[in-house]
Amino acid sequence: AQTVTQSQPEMSVQEAETVTLSCTYDTSESDYYLFWYKQPPSRQMILVIRQEAYKQQNATENRFSVNFQKAAKSFSLKISDSQLGDAAMYFCAYRGGETSGSRLTFGEGTQLTVNP
Amino acid sequence: DTEVTQTPKHLVMGMTNKKSLKCEQHMGHRAMYWYKQKAKKPPELMFVYSYEKLSINESVPSRFSPECPNSSLLNLHLHALQPEDSALYLCASSETPDSLYEQYFGPGTRLTVT
């Protein structure tokens, strides 16, 4: 079975600084997709960024970028120029092929605090 | 429009009540999901509907009964719940069940069972 590990239960960053959230995963599949979701106190899960495993290029979305290391099974999220609105729980998630079905496997989450 | 709506936002029910949660999407998505989320934990998958048919039931107790009346609507019928069922219930949808399509989540229903 696939597993996703987020080793940092909590992180904090100063406004305008850069922070990196870690995520590792374990899978025997070769074709899969990785996601970072953000869940602010309003509770809505919002997709931040996605990465296709077959793509070598790291995904970027404005201030958010990933460092995808397929061989190491690592998928970290970098937030640049952190803003107060970035404060949220961040979940790393894996979605694979046939062995996963439609399941989205989540990590335990990292609570990010942004200090003014 | 990438919106999934859920009603009600909050629900308090007794252990003998029957209630329903509702989820709606108008994105033409053909896969819909129910998740249960406890505080400070990741969502746990409960059910998956694929093309309006139940495709995954993650061994959820029968006091939770899903229903997909049409491709836009997903209901979760609740009956004889236990206090440990108190949680945030999230609905999500994706274009199809295929893994390449991300899931869009609704804002959730906060359920309290007394």
C-alpha cells in the first residue's frame, strides 16, 4: 500500500520569508500524481499544486513550487514571500494508478504559522 | 466554476435522529467522494461514486448510507449515529475517477452527534 509521510507536524515562517514543507512517499507504482492541498481555518481544502510523476520538471504556481525527487520519493513544497493568508494546514497527497483505485492518500499534515 | 457546495454547514443531531448531508457540483464531474475528517487529521475516504454508481465503500458502518440521485448530486444519509461520528464531512468531485484528475473539495459539514 502507498504511504505518505510528512515529518513536520508544525512549521513557522516570518512574513515575506521562504519556507519548505517536506513530504516523502512510498510506492511501487511508476505512474502516479502528487498534490499539495491547503486547508485554512475556513476548512475548505484547496489544491495548491500538482506534479505528474512522469514529468521531470518541477511544478510551479506563482509563489509555490515543488522539489520533486522521484528516485528519493520526495516531494517538498516551497512557499516564497510568505503571506499571512498562507497560514493553514498543508497536506501532501498521492494518487496512483490501478492499485490505488480512486484513492487519494494523504500525509498527516503540516500546520504552517506565518508570523507578522 | 470549480465549486462544490455542501449543505448544511453545521449539523447537531441526537443518536436517534435521521438526517442527510447534501453535496452538489455543476462542473460535469463524473466522480464524487465522501470523506470524514477529524480535527488536525487528514481526510479519510468513505465512499466513491463513479458515473453515479458506488465504486468504493471503505468498510463504512451501515449507519452511513450514500446516495447519488444524479451526476450533480451526492447525499449522505445518517441514522443512529454515535458520538464518535462527530467530525467534518467533506465532499469532493473530480472529472473522472482517473488518478490524473485532481479532486475539488467542498467546504464541509461540521457534524456533532449528541
